[in-house]
Amino acid sequence: MTEALLRAVEVELTELRAERAKLGSDGHGAAADAHAAVTSRINELEHTHETAVVVHPGADGYDTVAVGTTVTVEEGDRSRTYRIVLERGDAPVVGTVSATSPVGRALVGRAVGDAATVTRPDGRARRLTVRGVVADAALDA
């Protein structure tokens, strides 16, 4: 993941820990449910933070697809651009894919010039060739 995304994870962790402290742990009903939901998200983000591999841009930008980057791929005679996000819930719009989706798994870790094969639900294969990788502008803003 990019440094910007790692910083965003750290900020969210700080905010969620403060929220959990306000909720306390002795609630019942909705308060207990809210505490459990916040704690669950904290656990997910802590795991992400602990296992993150941070990629750093070179002189010409990023050369490896990672969470927090935008990648341009060639598929046959078409070009597509995908924004790679951390989780499915972060990928609600066209052109945004989760790192855990089939396309995301195929592309993360690939370098410019590398090809990846994605199998469609109907069994047909898609061949994607990485043509460019840039930092996600939304995270660097």
C-alpha cells in the first residue's frame, strides 16, 4: 500500500479508538452493538496496519500496483483504469476494485509491463497488461 493509505489507516484507527473509549464497555443493547462494531473495525485495521507492505515511488512514479494506486491496463485493444482500494466496501463505483477481488488479486504486486490473467465467472480468461501506475490522487489530497 502507499504511504498515504497507511497514514489514512492510522488516522482511522486513532478516531475509532477514541470513539470506542467514549462508548465504554459496560453498555447494553444498541450501545453494546456499537462498541462491538467499532472494536471489530479496529481489529481489521490493526491487522491491515501490522501486515502492510508499503511501496515507495521511484523517480518515474510507482512501478508496482498496490493498494492506494491507480493502474492503467491494456486488455486486447482497450485500455482501462482501475483504482485499487483496500476492501470491497471501499469499491462502490465503476473503475474501483478491491485488492481482494479477482482483478485486484491479479494486479497487486505486478509491475509496469507485467501481464495478469483473470478468470471470468463464465470461465473465460481476461489478459490484463499493466501500462502505468500512479498514486491515488484522492489519498494524496
